[in-house]
Amino acid sequence: MDILYLMILCSASLAAVFLIIFIVNAKKGQFEDDESPAVRILFDSGEIKEKKNNGNKKDEEKKEENNKIEEKSE
């Protein structure tokens, strides 16, 4: 019977810890933006990479070479 009291105490403590963590993250704004991740998957991954590079010349040259190779193969 003593183990039952110990288990109840441990589970209640663990639940309280998770509740505190949830409240802290909710106040920090962790759960504010639910729509962006769902919409982000619809974009082409190449578009996202282009935005990250912002004018990196080496990457642009590689893309041009890849485009030329693709045009030749068609």
C-alpha cells in the first residue's frame, strides 16, 4: 500500500512539472504560430534555399550550370 502512495506522489509531481513547463512556453510564445509550418511545406525547397543564400555567387553559378545541363538533356 505504501508503494501506491509513492506512485501517486510521483505522478502528481511529474504532472505539475509538465504543467509548469507548458505555461512557461506558452507565455514565451512557443505556440503562437501554428499556420506557418503547415504552409511552409507547400513551397518548393529550392525557393527556401534561394532566400537563405541572398546572392551567393557560387550557388548562382552552380544553378546556372545545372539549368544548362537540364536543357541539354531535354
